[in-house]
Amino acid sequence: MKECGLRRRSVLAGGAVLAALSAPYRLAARAAAGEAVVDVRAFGARGDGKALDSPAINRAIEHAAARGGGTVWLPAGTYRSYSIRLKSHITLHLDSGAVLLAADTPVEGMASGGYDHAPDLPPGYAAYQDHGHGHWRNALIWGEGLEDIAIEGPGLIWGKGLGRGHDYDVGRPISGMPGVGDKAIALKLCRNITLRDFRVLEGGWFALLATGCDNMTIDNLLIDTNRDGLDIDCCRNVHVSRCTINAPWDDAICPKSSFALGYPRWTENLTISDCTVSGSYAIGSVLDGSFRPFPPAPKSTHGRIKLGTESNGGFRNVTISNCVFDTCRGLALETVDGARLEDVTVTNLTMRDVTTAPIFLRLGKRMRGPADAMPGTLKRVLIDNVVASGAAPLPSIIAGVAGHPVEDVRISNLFVEQVGGQNAAMAAIDPPENEAGYPEPTMFGDLPATGLFVRHARNIALSHVEIRTRAADARPAFWLRDVDGFDAHDLRVPQGTAFQLDAVTRFRLWGSRDLADRRVDGPIRTSW
């Protein structure tokens, strides 16, 4: 009885103790604690890169699940596979030297076999989000309605045979065709999830699509992928840490709140910390350590952290901290489909060679959702300790729409060095509203500011902010229109026009070295 008690305590303490161990020792600790460890080779897996091993892996998973759970172990080898179906209480362990390889399919799909079929969403709400967000089972690894699951270990998931969902792809399987897979990992309505230590190469449309999942830890992943990295949709209590994601073709870490479940659901209680995101390297070159530059592409590289675009359910209680943006788009917080985005804290970001706006806050009226939806809100956002160098000519952006302002934003300790060099014609631009447009920093075209463009906003405060340009720029540092309440303390700006104001009330500037203190309570239209 004493021995059993010790074993039980070791298992119960596993969350803390096992997390502190390296992957091989965690596997050994589970075995020592009496947990079942199942070798997929005992169920017929070959690991030679030629045989189709997914049937054997699924047999191993079913065997362990039928006995209450355990660890399904993939030793070193290459396991060519179609869909692997997770079960509750299962840990999938990829050992050092193990490669889980997504098997190829014909471009036009397969008459039978291949990846599992993903039923279409009901037509009543299928059009409320991008097509890829409504399918889960056509994945290399998937699970629905599960609990207590994990994927771990130092091995590699290689989505070589997966489609990406791009219409202009040549030679890749077409997403949605029979038997075609388009994501590495898909989880729906699961809880108590751990993803740790493994690597992903070419994850397809999504390296991870998690929808409606609760209590998820994502730690120490290296993802070098050909579209999205981590899509965290309608999820609660999620912690992302120590991940490196190179995603030149799409977003690296992308929380969303779509209507894919058939009802709105918050993405909430989310932390993202100590991660590096990039869009600057050829796919595979971060994984192999060569860090080769990404070749010219039809669109500028992505690779950022973005909340949105799907935004039906809302975002709240989010912290993003201690992250590096390496030659990619900047931070984006977006709600355009009627959701509330609120209570967000962003601290300690470094950005190098930002390809669009370093910071993009957008409240819009795309309204892709139920007909009775109303425009949402974007408020209570704190951004502190951000440095960006070599940023593109686009300034940071805070943009609502008429009657629906972005509210209660605090930006402090911000240093932005932009390339500059723009002329007086750009300074005179009056950008379009584009209320229903797809939210990207480029949605308004060129902008008449070097540092910060603010339109339709209320209660904005800046403190200890410096804007610098490498080349002289004719645009003002700050461009404000329809802003009610703007406090600015200790600003440093390039020579030339500091502010252009239009329909601005309750404006206050004080404590800057080269700018005189100024306070205006009534509506004002001026520049200086």
C-alpha cells in the first residue's frame, strides 16, 4: 500500500515535476510511476518513412485509451501517416529522432482513404469565418471533446503532404478535396491540454487550430511553417510560452474568436510570453539553424502576433509580454465582427525591421456574423516598454469608426525608429474610412503621420514616447482626428510638424523637452 501511495503522489505531482524534466526523463518518470507506456512498434508501426504507420499508431492509442490512458511512444524513425485520432488521457510522445510525417495525397484528392473527412459547417454560419476555421478532422493529428491530452517530446511533426488552403498554390493538395489534410494539429472542445517541446515543419494551413478548448499549455515549441503557426480560437485559460515561430506566409500567434462553434465564445484568460515571431526566414531554415533570408513573395511577410481577424465572441483578460518580432508585421489587436476586445496588457516587446505598422489597434464594421450583431468595442489596453527599429513608413495606428471609438488606451515607454523619407504629398493625404474593410495596417493606404495615426478614439494617453526617422520626413509625428481626450507627456519627435489635429477635444501636452506645453478643451483643428 505504501508503494502504491508513493506512485499515486508521483503521478499527482506530475504537472509540476514532469514539466521541469527534459522530454526523455519525463517519459522515464511516467514509466517509473506506473503509467502505461505503449510503443507504437508493438502495434505494427515500421518507422521507415515508407510504410503507412497511422493505422498502427491509432491502434496503439486505442489500446492505451481502453486501459484508462497512458503514453503512446514514437521512438526514433520516420512515421508516414494520415490522420491520427487522439483519445482522452493520452500523451503522444515523439522521441528524439522521431519524425511524424504527413503522407502525400494527390492534388485533387483521393477517391478513398487519406486523411479523415471533415464535415462542412451548417450553411447558416459557415460563411461567418474563413473556410479553414470550420474543419478539424482533416488533420494529421486531431481530437474532439477530449480531456487530459498531451503531445510532447523533442521529435518533429513534418506536414509535408498537407495543403495550405491558398488558391495560388501549385503542386500542393487542394484543401477541402476528399482525403486531403490541411493542418498539423486540430483540437475542438477539448480541455486540459499540454503541447510541449516538439517541432513543426510545414504545418499546412495551421500548425495548430484549437477551437473551444480550455486549460491549454503551449510551451517550448519551434514552428517553422508555411502558413499560420498557432490559431487559438474561442479558447479559455491558455498559456503560450517560450515558442519560436517563423511564419512568413501568415500569422505566427493568432488568437481568434470566430463563430465556428455555431455560437459566440470569448477567447479569454490568455497569456503569451517569451516568444519569438518572425516572417523573415526561408521555411525550414530556422529549424536547421541556417536562417536563410525569405525569398521575395507576392505579399509582405507576416509572422506577427495578432488578435483577430475573426471576432464574433470577443477577447478579454489577455497579457502579451517579453516577445521579439523579427522582420515581420507588428502587434495587431482587431475586432471587426461585433466582438468586445478589452482588458489587454502588452509589455516588453522588441521589434526589428517591422514591415507594416508597429502597433495596430482596429475597431471596424466588417460585421461578418449574425444579422443582428452590432459593432463591438475596443477598450482598456495598456502597452508599455516597446522598442521598434527599421520600421516601414506606416505609423502605428489606433482607428475606430464614427460613433464607435477605440477607448482607454495607454502607451508608455515607446521608442520607434522608422525609415522615414516621405514627402509633402503624403503628408497631405486624407485617408479613406474603409469601415467594412479587412483589417490590416495597409487598409487605409499611405498615411499622413510618421509615428501615430489616431482616428475615432477616446481617452488616449501617451507617456515617454519617442519617434525617430532615419531620413527626413514631411509628415507630422502625430495625426489625430475625432479624438476626445488625448494626454501626452514627455514626447520626442523629429524636426518639423509634431501634431496635426482635426476635431480634437480635451487635448493636453506637457513635460516634453522640445515641445511647448499646450492644453485645449474645445474642438480644435490645427497643426504645429
